[in-house]
Amino acid sequence: MNVTELYSKAASSYLKESKLLGCSEQTIRNYRKRLLYFGEFLSECDLETTSLSEAVRLWRDSLLENGLAPSTVRQYMVELKAFFEYATDEERCGNKYFESNPVNSKQYPKTKASDSKPYDKVFTAEDIKKLWANRRTLKSGKLWARNYAIVTLLLDGKIRNSELLDLKLNDVHFSDKDDPFNYLIVRSGKGGKYREVDLNEISASAIKLYLKSGVRPKKLKNSDYLFGTTAEHKFGGTSSGVEEWHRGSSSWLSKLVEKHVKDVTGKSGFRTHSMRHNGAIMELNNGTSLEALQSELGHSSVTTTEIYAGRLLSKRNRMKMQDVFEERDKWAMRNNMLLEGA
């Protein structure tokens, strides 16, 4: 059995064990993607002249050359190292697929503190007001309704990147005569947790405008992804070949958010997790208790919530937050007027 066949067999075994150990569907999906990316790269290497360790180094370099952030590449390599730890442990997998682990922490790319600390990127009150505003920018084009809905939902709903990507249209519930509340269902949160997330009218109206815009094909079913894409997923020169509506990648979503925020506010470096973090800060400074915020964010411990969102502003800036929420409600009303054709 050659190296690529051994790798494929070990990868299948690793994914099966991960499922048996209770890893969430999202975690297993991420593992499968990373293993597939490296497996495809490995199949193109001349393994008669290239060692596994050298292949890992070349893969790292190709990821960086294709524009992935050093922090992202580092995370991929951490996951690959964990896989090879399994594949070299006969007691764990019942078979020693490889003699030694070819991934060494010394191979990890160096990262800046800012690469791994989205918590430091905080919007001003004026930035948030601009994000609430449904005003097309010159660069937004026909995708404005989609991008506006995504950023609004991330900021208001405070959901994670993967949670937004996993949303189906039938996970979103709009208020009606039987239920006066807008909410969405997160079916596979971190750790496989299910939770319901309350939505303010700004998110509900933004999603309705997006659905009305036609960016999401009308022929799709309610059980299809809410925010998908028809763009091919390319990674390290490899294309998925998928052209029909499908779930977008995490990097696709982060880049979309970063571009939208830059176009609207002029601020750089704000990606999906920054939206969730800033939404939590807003709520905390508007008087929401840590316990309520913990439930909303889906944290297992209130200590995590305290570390994550524990940034109380000065009294003067907390008062500015009241203006932010008033602006949010004003734009929700304007959006609903657009929906009614006023």
C-alpha cells in the first residue's frame, strides 16, 4: 500500500473515531475538509523524492502563497498534527499507519498577536450606526441585500461563522399573528448544541429584503441553505467544481464580511467573529446581564462570557449605545416600509 492509500485509510479511521467520541457534525466536517486538502496536495507530490515532513512544509508554503492568513494556516497544521498523532498510535487506531509524526510545531508559521485576537477590534458607536443603515455603497453592486443581511444578522444575532453558514431558510421564524417574536434555530452550535436565538426587527427585515432581492434563487426550497453561493470553492489551486447553490466556506464568509465592513465604515480587519464579539459588547453595555448574554451566545460557562464580552465602556460611551439601538430600530422601520412598498 502506497503513502497516499495509507493516508486515505488512516483519515477514514480518524473521522470515524471522532464521530464515536462525540465531536459535532461541524467539527467532523472541518476535519474532513482539512484532511482532504492535504490529501489532494499529497497525491500530487513525488513521494519517491519528497518525505512526508517535506510535503507538510511545501503544503504550508502553498497555503500562505494562496493568501491564507498565517493564523489560519497554523490552525490547519495543528489539526494535521493531531491527525498524525492518531495515525502513529497503534493503541488508539489498532494500526500504526505511519512510523512518526511529520508535523512539527517548529513548522508553524509565525502569527501576529492581532491575527489571533479578534476581541481587540471594537467598533465605535458611529461605526455600528453605519452598519445598521441600509444604504448601498458604490462597490456593493447587486449583492448588497445579501451582504447587508449577513452583517446585520451576525451583529444582531451574535451567531458564529459556521452557525450562519449552516442556516436553512426554515430555521428562520418571522413574527406573525400566532407568535410575535422573530427568532432562528441554531441546530449544530459549538459542541453540537441546539439553541434558539431571538432576532430584533432589524435582522428580520434585512433577511426579508435579501429574500425579495432574488440573490437567493427563487427556485430553492425552504430546506436549502439561507446564505449559500454558486461560486466555486477554490483552495490552494484546487476547485470544488460545484456550481449549483451550496454552503459557502468559512473563508468565503469572512472575506465577504471584511469587505462589506470596509466599504461601509472604512475600517479594516473586521471579520465574522468580530461581529459576534461587538454584538456581545453592545448588549453588555446596554444593560444585558452576563447570564442572559451567556445563554444568547451559547457559552457553557458564564466565565467564558465574562472574558469574551467583559468590556464595559465609560458612562458617556454607554449612553452613546442608547443612540445605537435607537438607530437600529429606525432602520428596521425603514426596511419594513421598503418591504411594504411605501
